[in-house]
Amino acid sequence: MNEQWMIRENYVGSVIFGILALGGIFGVYAGNLIHLFTIIASGSVSWALWYEAKQIEKQQ
């Protein structure tokens, strides 16, 4: 797979999971504490994808 495509794909995935984490924050404000898991899981995946994209960029 092309490295530029992987970088773009990781950034898009990072944004998507970031939006899910933001939705989890709104869910917690609405009173559903189960969304704490959503915040942790989505935030972690978002950060990991962003970090991986940065590492691939550095290798180029």
C-alpha cells in the first residue's frame, strides 16, 4: 500500500474516532456513565492512529 495513502487513512480514522470520543463526552454530560468507556476507547484509538501517521511521515 502506498505510504501517503496510509498516512491519509490514519488521519481520517483519527478524526472519526475523535468525533466518537466527543460524542461520548456529550453522553456523559447527558447522564450516561457507560459512555466513559466510549471516551477512553475512542480517544485511545484516535491518539494511536494519529501517532502512527506522524511516525510514517518522519520515516519519509
